[in-house]
Amino acid sequence: MTEYERSRTMSAPPEHVFEQAAAVDQLDTWLPDDLHVTAGDLPAVTVHEDRTDEDTSALLRARREQMRLEWGTRDQGGYAGWLQVAGIGSGASEVTLHLSFFDDGHDPGEQTVGDALDTSLRRLEEQVRLRVGHEAG
């Protein structure tokens, strides 16, 4: 099993960050560009990966009371992940993304995964900034 994790501080209350991250219809705004999530009967979702042009059955659970998202493949058990939002005071949050690959065949490698995690956190921060700015204006 291989695990990867990245964190980023965001200038927004944790509730705002979590609501943006957990909006199933807006996951494409912060996930890597080549991943697209279609909600079924939640927690069931389908993840389409452009790189392989494959659909994968997965589960996505939002644990609002813990400000945590959890996901993973449903049938083959190749990977799982979570996103955790924590308030760090002064209206800021720390967001941590974690991925676990249980099968080396699903692991695209440290550089690829690290870049994807960093990009996803940056894109989520931008979406939060847009949302908070829209609500304030």
C-alpha cells in the first residue's frame, strides 16, 4: 500500500471550505481535470477517468459533523482517500487530502499524485475564494 498526503491553509471558515468541497455537483471544479464524478444513489458515484476512458464504481461519503469526505473504489478496492477540513482560528482553515493505493497497478507514482493533490487543493482554494467573495458582494 502506498499513501500520499498534502495540506493547504485557506483563508475561509472551515464550514465554507467543507460545503464547497462536499458539493457533489461541483466536484469537477477542484478535482484533477481528468476525473469526473457522477452521483448515483449516494453514496454510490461513478468516476470517469479521461486518461484511461474508463468508468469506475466508487463510494463518496460526506461526514458533515466531522467536516470530512471519504471515498474509494467500490468493486476492485484499488484506492481510497479522504479530505479533512479543520478550523485553525481567525476564520482560516487547514485542508488535508490523503490518498491510499492498495494495488500498485492503480498508483500513478509519487510525482503524478503529488502534483494532482497540490493542484486539487489550489483549485479548491480558488473555488472557496470565489464563493466567499460572491457571498460577501
